[in-house]
Amino acid sequence: MGRWARPLTLLTALALGACGFKPLYGRNDLGSNVGPSLANVYVEPISDRVGYELRNDLLDLFNAGGSASDAAYRLKLYLSTNEEAVVLQPNTSITRYNYTLTAHYDLIRKGETDAAKSGNVTALAAYNVAAAPFLYATVTAQRDAQNRAANDIAERIRTEVAVYLRQVAEQAR
């Protein structure tokens, strides 16, 4: 560690504390931690392969067991996808696609029917189309783009839900 690294780290910590920064996932001086709250969110099953990937990513990020009976909230997701050709060769063959995944989510409290929090999240992933003898490479690239988009959506939903649950916890104090 350099000569100025330790004083600079201390100064940064003091500045963040003075501006009201609070860690979202870790503990702070008030004992708030959204990790257990995220684990109490049941993610409803989603049809098709991309939905399956998204749900599994969310279960991993929430550290949830997937049980509806114990959950304080349930997360309902609606997905829509779009594939758009973005690179055309002079012979009109397509060599690149943009894959767009859009998720609308509703976070619903246990025993209620109206959403406590709703939102829309969109992710874009691109993939290349391989030449004729390598068609399996195109299928693999497409699946990888879908998985990347699902993972991006899951990360962003986790952040939005965590911020909401943190606000609920702070209002309850």
C-alpha cells in the first residue's frame, strides 16, 4: 500500500459517511440489511427457456429458496423479446442480430393482489451469425445472448427490489 493510500481511504470513508451513503447489501450502523428481505421474495415461474434462466438468476441473486408459502412478497414477471438484424452483407445475408429482452415486474405483498412496486427493465445483447458450415455456432451465440440479457435483467431487478425493500424497512422504523 502506498504512502497516501491509507489516509486517502480513510478520507473517502469519512466523506461517504458524511453525505448519507448507506450500504445496500451490507450492514450499517442502524443494522439495516436487505439480504434477508430479498430471500423472502418468491419468484413465480416464467414460461420458456429465457424465463427459466431469468428466474434461476433471480433466485441466485435473492438467495431465495423458491418456496411460496414462507415468502413475504412474490415477484411476477412478464417477458417480451425482439430480434433485429443489424448488419447486412451486400448479398443480403444477415451477420449480426440485436436481441432485446424486456421484463415487466410486479412485486406483490403476501395476501394482497395489487403490486407494491412495479417496473420495466430492458436489456440488449448482440450476437454474430456464423457462415453455413458453422450453424451450431449461431445457435450457441444466440443462446448466450439470451442468457446475458436475462442475467442483466436479473441484476437490475434485484437492485430495484432491494432499494424498495430498504425504503420499506426504513419507513417501518
